[in-house]
Amino acid sequence: MNFTALTPFHDEAISAWSQGETITAPAGLWAFIQANHEANFLLWQAEDKARRDDLGPSFVYEAKREIDRLNQRRNDQVEQLDLALVTALSPAEPGACPLHSETPGMMTDR
């Protein structure tokens, strides 16, 4: 896994999704990364909707509910990415890999 490709992958995905295109990530961990990033992309769009004040309170209410659903989806994707990373890296002793920051899935999400 080459994590130096992460930022360019995110940038290319945003560009494609902004133009209504679909993308297919390579297999393995990249599929989890793509799913997480897509949840973020959709979340950002929902947050933009919630900031509108010209379509009435029910529009904002629906946007806020969408934000809640997408936040849950994003969190679920982070957990799946963490599980996939642990499975792929299979540390001999889980305690031998202490975390000094957020989980790898959370760092990828950021």
C-alpha cells in the first residue's frame, strides 16, 4: 500500500464526482478508502445544503437529517478501513503496535 498516493487519489475522486462521474478504486484497501472519501464528499454537499437560508426550514431540517446519516456512514467506513488495515497488516501482537494518535482509518479520513 502506497499511502503517498492517498492525496492525489482523493483529489482525482473529488474532481470526478464534482463532474458527475463515477470512479472505481483498485481492489483491497483502496476500496475502503474510496467508500470513506465518497461519504465525506456527500457529507460536504449536505452541509452546503444546510447552510442555505432561502428554501425554508423544512429544507434545512432534511439537510441536517442527511448530515446525520452521512456522518454515521462515514464513521462506519472508518471502522471498516481500520479492520481491513489490521487484517492486511496482521500484527503478530496487537499490543506491539501502540497508537500515538488517531487510528489509521481516522487519519486517512482526515
